[in-house]
Amino acid sequence: MHFDLTDLRLYLNILESGNITAGAVRSHLSLAAASARIRAMEASFGVALLLRGRRGVTPTPAGKALAHHARVLLQDAEHLRQELAEYAVGAKGQVRVLCNTTAITEYLPEILADFLVTHPNLDIDLQEMPSQRITHALRQGTADLGIVSDAVDTHALETLPFRDDPLALIMPPEHALAGDRPPTFSETLAHDYVGLAAHSALAVYLEEQALHVGSRLRIRIRADGFDGVMRMVARGAGLSIVPLAALERSASALKTYELREPWAQRKLLLCARDFAALPGYAKALLQTLRQSPRKCAFLDSSMSSTDN
């Protein structure tokens, strides 16, 4: 059995891009060299790894097994490189962090920026994902740290508390639902919404909650961030649901209600496969995240309805 890390990176790049040509480009190899490496791997393993078709390639069952182990091996190799890099002056390390929408927009920018300033030999690969995909990636060994909602299954992972992250319903003050009684989520589904980008973790989460009660969100328009959402809601474009943390920096005139549904009383968790097994840089980042301020100034658990 003969293969190297370049072969494994090439194979994963081919799977992610859907064809050998694009995978070769991403791996900085010629098409001929990439094809030769894949053929050599298949000959070495004695089994086909890819199904080749007119529209690209898909993994065989053996290819899927290889993809799983390739991700783990590459992650372990990166951890080894990082551990050794700590002994080399000027060497660079990297920590891969996956998190949901609120964490990446409201809690992490200043924390991570300050951490990078004090750790000049470190890079952070920060990506937004729905919480369920984050836990899957951590179990597969393709990320160091994750920040997820406590609503997802975290079995086989270690967790630590990070933030309270309750969600709030916002609307223009003159909206038909704007009264003394906080509306239920189900009641809002008969009204138009301003949503986040469809790929954002919170947008996916809210769509799932609507489906659970047998309905869909009536999205009139989507915005890339909470600021855009809140400004559109203030101008009357519809309702929205945002983290309470995002309201702290909003200057818009909004009617806000803390959602009473259990799924909206979220807490964020730090998680990893094994905190003790993290490479040194990742442990340093974990310690920084644990020591960062715990409370959002706007958060007041006694709030039921307020004008912001």
C-alpha cells in the first residue's frame, strides 16, 4: 500500500470539486499527474475509488471509507506539524474553528483578532456551519474546535459552556402583532419575514423549527447580516428573529420580544473530540475563549417585550 499526504489531499479535493480536473487545479498538479496518482492509489489498494461519469466523479463505497480516513490522517498530520512548529522560530500553525451564525458575527471577531495579535505564528481557519454539521465534522476529526447550540446531539464529544444565546422576535412598532402579549412563533408564520442568507446556520435552524410545526417561513427578502435584517425590519419589510446579542448594537426603532419556545432559549457550547488531545495552539485558543467575558450587556432575562 503506497500513498502519501499529497495523494490524500488530491483525492479529497477531487471529491469536493466533483471532477479530477478541478481537483488537480486545487492541488496544484497537472491533470496527467493527478490521474496517474489516482490510478496508482487504486492499484495499490486493489479496488476502485471513484466512479467516473460524464458529469464528474463520485466515490465508491471503498472511496467513501478512504475519504473518512484521509480526513483524519490529514488532520493528525496538521496537528503534528503544529506541535513541532512551536519549537521552530517563525513557523506557522493553524487552528480550524467551526461555529454557528451568532458566534461568528457577535462573539468571536474581537476575541479572535486579539488572539491573533498575541500569537503572530498562528492562523485561524474560521467557518460558519449549522451546529449539526459542526458536530459531525468534529467527530470525523476535520476540525479542532466547534461552537454549537446545546440543542444538537454532542455524544462522543467533550463540551464546555460558552455563551447564553437566546433568540428574539423583532418587528416594526406599528406591526399587527406588536402588542403587550409576546406572539408565539407559530403565530408569526402567517406573516412576512426578513431572513438571513439561506446558507447561514441560523437561517437553516429557523427553517427547521418552522417545519416542525408544519409550516414554512414566508421570506420576502434575505440579508447577509443581522444589521441589514434589523434595518429592513425597522422600515416595515417584515418580521425577523435574531439573537439578543445582535440587538445591543442596533440603532433601529424595533419592537422586540423574547421568544418563549424552548428551542429559542439557546446556549452555545465549546466542543472538541478531546480537549486534552488538542495541539498547543488550539489549547491556547480554547483557554482564551473560556476566559472571555460571559455576558452580553443587552441580555436581561427579565425582558419580555421592549422597544429598542
